Amino acid sequence: MIQDEILRLKKEKNAVILAHYYQDAEIQDVADYIGDSLELSRIAAKTDADMIVFCGVNFMAETAKILAPEKKVLLPVKEALCPMAMMINRQKLLEYKEKNPDRVVICYVNSYAEVKALSDVCVTSSNAEKIITSYKDQKMLYIPDKNLGLYLKDKYNLDIDIWPGFCCIHNNLRQIDIDEAKAKHPNALLLIHPESPLDLLKQADFVGSTKGIVEYATKSPAKEFIIGTEDGIMHPLQKANPDKKFYILSTGLRCYDMKLTKIEDVLHALQEEVHEITVDPETAKAAKRALDKMLEMS
Ligand code: 13P
Ligand code: SF4
């Protein structure tokens, strides 16, 4: 069986498989660790494995490489990219910084090393609220996700410029999705990821990261939940809560890039040691400062 061969190779090569909650159930089930961006970064930073097979999208594998430069980090499908991470680049950020030298630059991990390298601190959806509010008396720039930025700006009345990037999956959610889901499931609580539009977030019972959503649903005494994030999360939700009911907010909540990785790709990555992530050492050093600061502050 393919899973047995993966387990054998993992042991032989002292490799660890990290999978984001948005991966297919089959991949989550073969992974050593499943988590959100923050948790997977933390694991990458402290693992004593020689090799990390990162089942997610490339900014996540790149982050793992920056935090664990001595490890071999593999991305099973090299085309697995996050479109949001491509909505800002080094040049555009340099131009902004030149005009606004007094703003603290806060960078969502859904970004590339060259952008993190020019930032003061990174955040994920798990720790953005804590880290951004700790700068509340300063002027800030938040890159590149406008929805998470606008959500915190509105909640805390912050002096923060917001980059106009977005997640094409969460940003597509509409009022009609909520209206239809609530009409079908009137007793369900609404849990939404902060990459979604602000007017929808304001109607949620809980706004949080993928891990936050899993924890909230697991601890809650409620029995039914409408889930406003990518549908890979339905697997860990249902696994941890077999007696509860989960309904996806929209059938559009499927990240093409996250779903590119198949179990055969994981096996191939382990067999051939592809596709190895590399980061220019100077860029990695500067990006690591922003990531380390995030890990310290979260
Ligand atoms: P999390 O940090 O909540 O796992 O989110 C990552 C992501 O890409 C959401 O679209
Ligand atoms: Fe990027 Fe959105 Fe896919 Fe997350 S769900 S990886 S933010 S495109």
C-alpha cells in the first residue's frame, strides 16, 4: 500500500510530513503533524528530523526552510502556490517604505521571503490580533491581506495602511452564502476565517484561524456549525467531533493550489527527494528576523 511505503521511507530518511488543514483527508491521515500556518512553522523550527515534506503551498515550505535552514525541505508539487502571496513583491514594498518610512511593516506569512525580509514582524491568522494590537500606538502597514487587515483596523480603530491583496477563495464569499446556509441550518453557529470580507465577518459567532475554528467547535457545547473556510478543514472537524454536524458555507471554498498535492506526490517526493526549497541566504537571514519576532510575540 502507498501509505506503508511512505511510512517506510519516512523512517529510512528520518523525514517528517507536515500537512496544512486544507490538504486532502488522505494526506492529513499520513502526516506526522496537521496544523495551521503558525503551528506548522513552530514544528518546522523545532523538529529534529533531517527532512521536512511540506504538504501545503510554497510560501509555507519556504517558511519552514527559513526556520530550519539545515533541513532538506521538500514541496511535493512545485506548482502549489498561494495567489495572495504573489500580490506583493519586494519592489512595490520598497517603494511604499520609501514614502512611508515611519510605518511598522507587519507581514502575513502568506508572502515570500523577499517580502518578509523587508518587514518588521510576521503574523499568521492565529496571532495577528495579538501582535498587531501590541503596536496600536504606532503607525502600521499590513501586507498583503486586505480582509484580515480591515477586520482588525475596524475592531481596534488602528492607524494602519492595508495592502489590497486577498485570498481568492475566502474573498469570494457573499451575503447570499450566509443567508442560504442560515436558512437551511438555523441553529448552527457561524465560524469564519478572517481572510473573508468584513461585512460577513461581522455576522460570525467566531472569527479565527483554521486551528482556532477547530478548537472553538471542539470546545463549544453547540452541535451544529456553518464553516467559512477551505473545505479540507471538514476532515479534522468531523474526526475530532463525530457527534457534531458541520456544513460548509459555500461549495466555492476549495483552494485549487492546496488540493494539487496527492498521496502519490508525497511518495514521489520522498523517493526522489523533490522538489527541494532553497532560499538565498541573505534574504533568509532577514526574513528569519521577522519570523523569529513573530514566534517570540505569539
Ligand atoms: P491559517 O493560518 O489559518 O492556517 O491560514 C492559512 C491560509 O492559507 C488560509 O487561507
Ligand atoms: Fe492562499 Fe487562499 Fe489558498 Fe490559503 S486558501 S493558500 S490564502 S489561496
